[in-house]
Amino acid sequence: MNQPSDPARLFADRARSYVRFVRCVGYPQGLRAYFLASPLLRSGLHVLDAGCGTGIVTLALRAALLDRGFRPARLHGFDLTPAMLDRFRQTLHTRRITDIDVVQANVLELDALPGSWRNYDLIVSASMMEYLPRDRLVQALEGLRGRLNEEGTLLLFVTRRNWLMRPLIGTWWKANLYAAGDLDQSFRRAGFSTIAFGKFPLSFRHLALWGYIVEARR
């Protein structure tokens, strides 16, 4: 796979293209629809978005919480790319959202996060693990597992390996692609007790061509 040597530079150079691409395929709406139906959501949920980028997942999750009448707890997010975080912070400022905190950090160096960023009920990560070297995936999953509380869940949205994603994501976005068996094995090696594969709602089932949803309990 054509692994980028500097994912932060890649996304800094293509930040606008990334936003246009995900909007074109209805990714933000699909995430929101998934969260609207998810049993994982409740009031007071303590959430971390690992690889938050421009905030697509965090904002979809927050909107779903509000739509379902839940009181959103403070949400945290981190990302490696300053250009993506700048876009996220501008969105938060424009929308006057004050209950989301974001910092720059590397998923392979989680000790750099604020000391209080622990004991999460839910950690979400979307379209980020693909940009790690394959041999560091288990390390990243182990690190995130260590940030969950005893009943916590890691929710991963990740690009699947198939003929369509190979040129579109593998080549153009220089990402690794994964088969279901690879993911299941990696989560088990990282120490997760329960691994299940979720589904996008029927009206967004086309997103299943893009990727997997992995729901893993600590």
C-alpha cells in the first residue's frame, strides 16, 4: 500500500478536497443517522474523538445527542494536523459551540493529551487508523483502550479493502485498507473483550462500500 510518510502534510494540502469529498458521499449525514439509532448514546456521555479532523464525527455525534433529547457532556477531540484543527475550531466559533475541546496530538503518543482526558464512556475514531503504519495499528488500539473506563466502547469507522476503495482511497488518499478479519484480529490482540461489526442505516447503506464500523468493548 502507498503509505504516506507524512499524513499531517497530506491532509494539510488536501483539507478542502477532503471536506468536499466526504460531503459528496453523504458521510456526515450517514454518521448522524448511525448515531441517532445507536444504543451507545445517553445523557452525560464522556466522549473522545481520536483523529477528529475537521469535526465531522464529533459534530454528528453531538447533533444526534441533542436530537434524541440527551444532555451532551463535554466532548474532547484530538488530531495530528493543525490545518484540520483550525477548520474545526473555526466551525465551533461560527456555530457558537462551547462544549467541545480539541488539541493537537498523535494517537501513538497519547501521553501528550491533557492529564484529565481519561475514563471515557465512548471513544470514536473515523478515517484515521488507515494512515498509521500497519504494524502500529495494534499499538494505537491498545492506547485508546487504556483511555476507556471499565464499561467503555471504542467505535471505529475504517476503510475496507475492496476493488472500489483501492484506487479511490488507497491510491489517491494514500491509505491502508483493511479486511474484516484483519480488524477482528487487531482488536483482539489489543485486548478488547467484545468485537462486533455495525451497519449504517438503510438510507446510507452505500457507505458500507466505503468502510466498516467496529464496536469494541473494553
